[in-house]
Amino acid sequence: MDNIIEVRDFSKRYGTFVAVDELSFDVREGDIFALLGPNGAGKTSTLEAMEGIRKCDGGSLKIAGFDPVSQSNKLRDVIGVQLQSGGLPEHITPAEAMAFFCAYHMVDVRTDLLDRMGLNEKKGAQFIDLSAGQQRRLALALAIAHNPKILFLDEPTAGLDVASRRELHSLMQELKENGTTIILATHDMAEAEKMSDRVAILLRGKLATIGTPMEITATGAGLTKISVRSRDSKLIKTDAELPGVSKKNVHEEYAVYFSKEIGATIGVILRKIEDEGDELIDLRVERPSLEDRFLEITNEGGMK
């Protein structure tokens, strides 16, 4: 796939403070690309530069082939932006907002999107009277009304209930299948791991790591969590060392091991249960999550 976003040695400074320091990465067309990092990592500055809101202090950006500052007029027709806060006038209605945005982009009014977002019954309500979840759904409907090539989502599921989150994820997948590239900024690591093709983690304005969720979680300490419950809880009562295990916890009725040698560890566990005349009730194996790796990276970088 071709790259639709190219960031090369991008830097952003505010006075003497360096918010982003020579950042480089590519985003492939049609991917869902997650931009992650703790507060102050440089995510917002990077997003705003890609959206044409802020100028580079060094390096360059190409968004769908356009310079986001010098070619901002052309850029606006190919990107959609759902901000974390709606930014709409308090008394505008969803129907009025949709008509305005569609007129701006010179497309037919997309009332179907208000229905898709569960806003049909609220299309005549004032923005200030919408719930936080409804405001965010409206912001997304406006962002995709002109079928943008690139969609920027900033904390898209914050404030949404479970059903709305599921609908949003379904819509994201549908947009991806139709060729839309999605840039996802979120603090929800499970969402990023589930939805993203590739992930970039920023730390102190620099790129800490980039890759698929599987590639990122496979690096680092890479400890797999093995939780075991047996009839007589014999494993809880023993401190015997197991191959590959670096840490053991007890949670409720489970012995919980963290291992780098999954097969060897499980094999010894099963033999010990049998040798003790105990009986296995439950065994669960959980590979390291993106959240685990994120915390590991930020701790290594001094964000303890």
C-alpha cells in the first residue's frame, strides 16, 4: 500500500520547550493508525500539524500529497476531524450543523448520518442540550459527511456507552474497508490494540516505538500471564520455582505466574498438580497486552 501521510524530522517548539523532536513516520493508505503517548508526549502538536492548525518548526509533513499549511485549502477537502470537544455554537441544532458542513464541502446534506449516529430524534435539539455522547456522535457525523480520505479521531469513544462504542468501532471498520485512512488518538489501549493496523508510541516528543500491536507487544519483557486454579489450591501453598517464571502472585483462588517460557511453565504446572493429587479447575493464558507494553515503555522513559 502507498503512504498517504509522510512525516519527516518534524519538530515543534513553544519558546524554549521542544514539544516534538525530529519525529518521522509514515501512514499507509487505508490503515487505522493509532498515535499513543502519555500527556505531554507531543501527540496533540503532531495531530494539529497534520491537520494544518500548527506550523512546523523543523522537518516536513505531506498529508495526501499536500503541505498542510501552504495547501490548507486543498487539505480541508480530503480530511475530516473529530475533535475531543465539539466546538459548535451552543444553540445550533444537529440538522443545522449538518446542513452547514455539507454546504461548506459542497456535498448533498447527509441526514442519513444523523440517523446512523442515533441522532434523528435530536436533529432539532440545541447542541447545548445534547448529552456528551450525543455531541461526540454528532462531531463524528460532521467529520465524515464529505467522505474524507483521512479521518482524524481524538478520543472518539470518551463519554460513550457500550452500545455507542460498539457502533463507532463498526463504523470505523466500515470506513477502513471503503478506503478511508483513520488516525486514532486515544488513551484507551484496548481500543487501540483492537482497532489499529499500526501503532506509534510517543514519549517526550520522540518516537519510542512503532509497529503492529502484535509486533509491539512481542518486544520488551514479553511476560505471559498464566493463571491457575486447582481443587485443593496446592500451587498457592508452594513456593517451588518454575522454568521461565520471574514473578508469582496470588489472586483470590488463583496462582498467577508471569513467564517467558509458556510451554515449559505450563508443563511443569500440570505435572505438579498431578503429582500432588490435586485437580485442575481452570487455566488461563494471557499474552502481554498493548497496555502492558505501553506502561513498560513509559516507565523505562522515566514516566513512573
